[in-house]
Amino acid sequence: MDIVAYLPAIGTAVIDNAPFLVGFIMPPIVEVFVRDIPNSKGRLIVSLLLSFLAAVWIHWHQIAIGDPEQILVISGAIFTESQAMYNLYFKDSMLRYAIQNKVDSRVERQIEFVDEEEEEEGRFDTPVVQ
């Protein structure tokens, strides 16, 4: 079997199912917007709003042809999928920790370097980033 013969069908399937694949990448995007919101209801509203905006962006032509119900269906699917991805994979990930704490990789490396120097010298003070 030649895999190249299946590439157009795979591409068409990905494009047709794009709204359902957006939910996989929504948790990090939502986390960037909600990291400073302490209220869980506020975080939920922002998540719903971003799911709705993603659905409008993907299916803007549905509004033009007079079928806006599809936008609500797709936004519900995106929200549900993003919540499932959040609870299964993203909730305890290092990416979420980095987004929440606004960790810069250069600062993180400097902290690790200071920790190594302190261990060699026998000091165990809190690292100071310069």
C-alpha cells in the first residue's frame, strides 16, 4: 500500500474535523488568559468565551449563510474537549506550572546554576536571581 495515496484523504479529514481538534490546544491558550483570575466562575466564563470565539473564527461562514446554530454546537464541542484535555493531561503539567508562575527559562536556568554552586560550597540559602 502506498501511503501517499491516502494523504489527500487524511488532509480532508483533518480540515473537516478542525473544530474538534481545536479543543486539544485550548487549555494552554485559556490558561494564559485566566492565570490572574482567582474566581473559578470567572475562569469558566473566560473559557466559554474563548471556545465561542474559536468556533466563530473556524465557522464564520455559517453566520453568513444563515446557520448560526452550528456555531453553538461547535463551541460546545470545543469547550467539552478542552475541559477533557485539561483534566486528563494539562492540569498537572509543567507547562501549566510555567504559565501560572510566568517562569522565564533563562531565570529558571540561573536559579538551577545558583543551587549547584551553593551545594558545592555547602550553603543552602534561597537562590537570588541576578
